[in-house]
Amino acid sequence: MRKSGPWLWASALVAYAFLYVPLAIVVVYSFNDSRLNAEWVGFTLDWYRKLAGDGAMIAAAGNSLVIGISASVVSTVLGTMAGVAMHRYRLRVLPLLILAPIAIPEILTGVSLLIFFVMLNVTLGLVSVAIAHITFCIGFVAIVVRARLAGMDETLTEAARDCGASPWNAFRYVTLPLITPGVIAGALMAFTLSIDDFVITFFTAGAGTITLPLQIYSMIKISVTPEVNAVSTLLMLLTLVLIVTAARISPTLLRSTQESTS
Amino acid sequence: MNGKTFALLVAASFALAAPAYAKDELHLYNWNNYIAPETIKRFEDTCHCEVIQTYYSDNDELLAKVAAGAKGYDVMVPTSNAVQTLIRGGQLMAIDKTAIPNLKNIDPAYLNTAFDPGNRYSVPYAMSTTIIGYNDVKMKELGLPTDTWAVIFDPKYLVKVKGRVTVLDSANELFAAALKYLGYSANDVDPKHWNEAAAVIRKAKPYWAAFNASSYIKELTVGNIWLVHGYSNDIFQANQDAEAAHRPFHILQGMPKEGAVLAVDNMVIQKGAPRPDLALKFINFVLVGRNSADLTNLIGSGNPNLDAMKYIKPEILKLPAVFPPKDIQAKLEQLKDLTVAQRRLRNKLWTEIKAAK
């Protein structure tokens, strides 16, 4: 191990402070006893109480969860298939098709999807938002899965095939367990991307479909109260739980080393 | 995972997401916090239906979405110039006047405007003015006037409040105020007058703390900023917050004697609305004085409904920025849309203003 100098420590500290201090402030101010929330007044749990009784906010959170879960499940399945295909075959068009939605500006994706849905006469609602989210999540999952596959020992699958496993069984019992950390990482990524997406959701959501980001954004003009901090704190907590759980399921998930495959 | 499981998963995720259309629902596309909860409750009780709101925070958002073809809204509440754009785009359903007898409650001064002659598509809902907001204690201490745009634009006054003033970060609003200050119409399109207005703004800019369109409510309440060019609803909100926080000052509204910009939001029905019957019922319901007064009492918005006056809190009724006296009313103007060439010129002037030291 190299010896890390004070400069490295200092820059690391600054970087972490930059990342986490704003989040900490959001959390602290969710307990602030002031509607205005401009300065610290006193401790209260009122905003969490208010949040529990805020039907619109809860409905929005519910929608976000439903969309996030369906988008991450479907895009993980499709993205894993795409990742495997891109790794196994020398394809030219597929990577382009899969990865383009990542590179295309969100606003373009949003408007084109809206026009597309209108052309097809799809009622805008949770379904259209979920489809839109799946569209841009697939690429992210595929990239993560392909990266995982690239570090995998190919001979293991070949050995399974030599021993008489069908292509499906070789995938199911050898490849899939090995790439599970990648699949989970992809799923988590898809979930978080879906939960906080604003632009694409704004365009593809129909009358009455409100997600958490849409709800919070529409409140910005007049009514940003610590209730927004409270809901953000809960979201952070959820994300934290997800990441910790994922790390438990697959201890190597959050590390970049390939030790689990060797 | 095999094909069957996958198909099941997809099916499950879609079943979860399937919208329910069993109940009677009215879809309202509205600004956030722009209808009183008790009004909704009362309407739901009378119509035996559910009001479902979706929000936008800018007219452009609504226009973009509707222009791209989003459907499913019954009632929307755009500002007058956006109503005009929607009418031109053929996005609105004509309103059957026989279904809204309560239209008689609306002050004729707000009917039959150039934006929608004869009110074929729109009914006034609520309004706000763009005015001066100020910290009463500080302004008194400094001996500054609060009934003229001069206090925002004239360096003679500004020296005393340097760094304590914000103006809206909106080219259209700020130019309108400067044009009014110079004695022109807010809708004046003479490039010579625009240059004069730009010169006024550039001269005043060094004294301003910021161009601010959102956090000035908070800044006023905390006491960092003493004087703003802002929306009447926001200033009303700032005062309520200041009172709730027991500040030793009030945030008051100053209606400039030169006149100001008036923004009227209107109820319209989207063409192809799923429930035009409920939409008309809703519009007629909101036009009842008591219901219309709810919103004014909640956020201090201007109210075009004459029948609402007796239900509005007296302290709001006497605010000149919310209920302008007749002589001021004549000097209020709604902003018209600019042509492409005019917009280009204004953007150019605005960029120069923003870039100037």
C-alpha cells in the first residue's frame, strides 16, 4: 500500500464534504420548526407528521415507486439480455440501438416519446411513464452487465457446455450467478434513475399522473416547506437501505475488483 | 429466467401501472397551490366526483405539453397570452355559456379582452399584479417612496438601498416596469423606447443585489432584502411568513402610480377533454362568489368575481395591489406576446443588460 500524503487526505475531505454536506443540511433542516426554513429555529417532527397526512405527496411517492420498480425490473431483464448479446456476438447495430438513448439529450427523448405515444393513441399515465423509463434504463443496465461479462472467465461457460449443459442451463447456472453483482448494480441504477427523472417524466406523464420529482418541482415557486426536506430525507434513507442490502447480497458489488470471478 | 417468467413479470408490472377510470374524475391542470383545498372538497361533494390535479410551474410548460399532443385534461388555468396561443393552435373547446350562468358574477372589466374576444374559450379565474414589495420599517427609516417605479430605477433613491434590492429575472416583466416608469405602455414595441428602457435598467443595475424570480420571498421575510420588483401573490406570501415568524417588520405591497403589469389566469377546457360536462360544472362552481373567495383568502390573489367580495377578508380587500382602485386599474396592462423579431431584439437587449458590469 502506498503511503498517502496529507494532500491526498485534504483533497479527499474536500471532495466528500462537497458531496455530502448539502445532503446533511437537507436532512437537518427537515427537522426545522419554521415553515420558511431559511434559518434554524428549533427541532420538530411536525413536517414528517404533515407528510404522513399529505395525500398528494404520498400518491406521488407511490407512483414513483410503482414506476421505479416496474422500470427497473423490466429494464434489468432486457438490459441483461442486451448486455449478454453484446458481449457474446460481434454485433454492430445492437450496441448502437441500446446505447443511443443514454447519449440522446433527455428533452429530445421526452418530446419524441410524447409525440410517439400521442400518434399511437396511448393514454398517457403510469404506463407511458414506465415505458419511457424502461427505454432509457436498458442502456445503463446493458453497459454494467457487459462490463461484468468482460471480466468473467469465458472458459467456465465453455466447461459447462462441454459437460453437457444446454445453452440455457449454462447461462442459468454458470454465467448468471457470476454476473449477478452486475445485474443487481444495473437494477439499482435503473431504479434510482427512474425515481429521480424529471424531464422525460414531465413529457410522458398524463393528466393526474404525478411523480415525486414532478410534485416537488411544481412546489418550488411558492410552497417549498421543510416537508420537501422531509420527503427527500426519506428518499435518501430508502436509497441507503437499498445500497446496504445490495452490498449484503453481493459483498463485491460496490468494489471494482474482479476477485469474485477468479 | 425463462420466457414465461419474463412475460409474467412484464404483465405484472403493467397491471400494477394500469390506470383506473372507474370513477367520475375531473382532471385539472393547474399551478401548484392555486385552488383552496376546501373548494375542491365542496365541489367533490356536489358533483360526486374526484378532482385530480396535475401541476405546471410555467405557461411555457403547459404550452409545450399541449402542443406536443398531451391529452386528458379537462380544465386548465393558463395566463391570458397563453390562452391566445392555445386558441390559435386550436387546442381549446368553446365554452357553452348557457351551462355557466354564474359568468354574470365576473367584473365586465375583465371580460371580452383582446386575448379572447367575447370569451368564447376562457373565463377569468384569478389574477396578480407585478409591483413593488418592501420592508415597511426599513423604507420608513430611509424615507423612501413606495408608490413609484422610481424607487426601483432611479439612482437618487437606490443609493440608500444599494445591495438590498432585487428585481424579477424576467426580461418581459422588467422591461414592462421600466417602460411604465418612462411613461410608455408596458406593451410598447417601439425600439427607441426599448433602448431608453434598457438604459434605465443598466443605470440601476449596479445598485441591485440580484435578478431573482424565486427566492426573493424568503429574502424579504428574513430581512436580507428590503425592496423588490415582484408578484403581488409572492409579496402577500412573504408578509404572511414574516408575521408567522414574528418579525419586527411587515412586507408590504406598493402599487406604483405609473401603473403595472396585470396577469389574469383563465379557466379553459382542452379540446377533446374526457369530461367536458364536469369541466363546465366545475367552472360554474368556481364562479360562485364564496368558492372564488377561498383562493383569494388563501394566497392573496386578485379576484375578478364581484360576488366574491363579501366573502373576502377585509384586510385583503383593502390591498391596492390585489384590488386596485379604479384610477390605478386603468393603468394596469396585461402583457401581449411579442413577434419573433421583437423577441429577438428584446433578448439581445436583455443579454447586454445581463452582461454589463
